[in-house]
Amino acid sequence: LKNKEREVISTKTINLQEQLVFKDIPFLKNTMDEIFSSVLVKGRRNYLCLRRSNAEDKDLGLFKEDDNPDELRVLIDWSKTTIDGSLSDLNFIPKPDVWDRLKCESDTCTGIRCAFYDDCFLVNARRDAAKADVLIVNHHLLFADLSLRGSLGSLADIAVLPPYKRIIIDEAHHIEEASTDYFGNQVSQLGLERLFGRLYSKSKKGEKKGLIAVTLSRLKNIKEKQFKQQIRKVITGIDSNIVSELTGLRDYNNDIFDDIGAFLKRKNQDSGDETQFMLDDRFYEDRDWTELILVKIEGFITRMKSFRAHLNELIESIGKLVDLLNIDLENLL
């Protein structure tokens, strides 16, 4: 306090954070003569995004195949009354796929251009953090901040946390795992499948879901006859390029991870160890890895780049229709 140096206390578990927030720090505040402020800082995905919630509210009931309309309705109603807007303010744990549709995400955030910026739960939480003397975080948030500061350099003052000079690390034996998460890369079969599913999927009954399915439905419901040809061209492009490419990417994804699973199973039998290996020279010298799996991975990346290009073309085409027809498709884009 004397030197005006903000302090970060980083710990592993929610229980330890709550002990600091509800027991230890209040004790200090009651014991010390000095007055100081403290804030529990949470990651952005703990907060509901008002822009996404508003968009879902407009679309709710439009698509009968929605699996969780009741829970989505509850969360949308809650977003209009909650002050905090974070998961901890809920009296239940929402299904992951439902919360994914409403949570704050950096890649969908429009920042200061957002119509809901002044009321944004995340922005308000960050404002509170900027005024505090003590920030209580978990290891993952600390390393997310350090990772961003490493990439931003001189722009680091706009990282996850406000500027700080002192760090206390509790449960420090867990920081290796946390640092690996943020300074390493991870790819999983399920993670890729969720990404594809968010764009397009079919239920067992053949019902179409995802952003692409919603986009198709919106486009087919446009009645303006003078733009019929442009709309038909976009719809045809989605059916011939986007949907078919996604099917191919899904098959490729499953094929690669099946090969990786078989490869690791064989190596596990050879070594008698757990199915986890250092990527050292011996690993890379295995011909199954270099001549089979790596070749497929390179092919997969090439396909993903092509798919991304087609998605960008689709976004551009729909953007032109939005301008012509004066329709709201911002959330889908």
C-alpha cells in the first residue's frame, strides 16, 4: 500500500480462493489500520455475453430441433436480472453446450463497438479489478495473463489483468501444469468435433443444427424476389462447398485420431509404460509417425485452410446480402 504496488495472489482451487475472499482477507481488513480493496478475478468464459444472449433471445423457438430450449430460456431471463453475470451467481450448473452459446469469448467479442459494452458483465468486472489493491486469481488466469503479456510486449497494460508488481503463488507445485496449458498447444479429436458441430451437425432424426443450418434456414425464408438469384447462389455455395467439406473434415479428423490411437497403443505395448510420450528424436524416427500420421496431419491442415477460405467467402457473400436486404445476421457472421 505504501509503495502503491498492486499484488496478485494466485492459487489452485476455488476453495482456496473462497477462503481468501470470505475469511483471510476480511480478517486482515478488520485487523489492519490501513484500508485496502481486493477483488476475485475470473476468466472471461465465466461471464455471460449480453450480445449473444440478446441474439439467442431473438432466435429462441425458431428452430424446433433445439435440445435445451428451457435451460436456454432460464439463462436468458437470468441475464436480465443478474448483477454479476457470472456462473457463480447461478443456483445451478448449466449444460456445457448451452453455456457455450452464451459465454464471453475473445474471438466473438466486438469490444467497444458492442451495443452492450456499457453494461457488459466482463467489462464491469475488469473495471473493478483495475481499482483494486489485491487481485485474487487462479493459476490458469495468471498464466493466461503472462502469456498475453509475452505476446503483446509494450501493449501489455491491456492484458487479462491490470498491471501488477508483486505475485504470491499458493499451491505452487501446480504451476507447471498451468504454464504448460498456456505456453503449449493442445489438439483433441473431441475439441475439433465440437468446433465442426458448432457449425453444422445432424441429429439421429436427421434434424440439422448449428450456425450453418440456421444460416440456411434464414436465407431460405427471405421473400424478396428481386434478390432471389443472389440468395440462391449463396445457398448453393453452402450446400456444395461448406457442408460437403465439413463432412470430409469430420471423416479425416476421426481417421487421424484412430491412427494416432493405434500408434500409441503399439508404442505402449513396446515400452510397457503409460500412453504418454516425449516428442524426442526416437519418437520422430518411427516410420508410422513420419510416413503415415504426419502426412495425414499435413493433408488435414491443407483441407482446413481451404475450408477457412470458403467460410470467409461465405461471410463476405452474406455480408453483401445483409447490406442489400437490411437484415440482422451479425450473430451468425
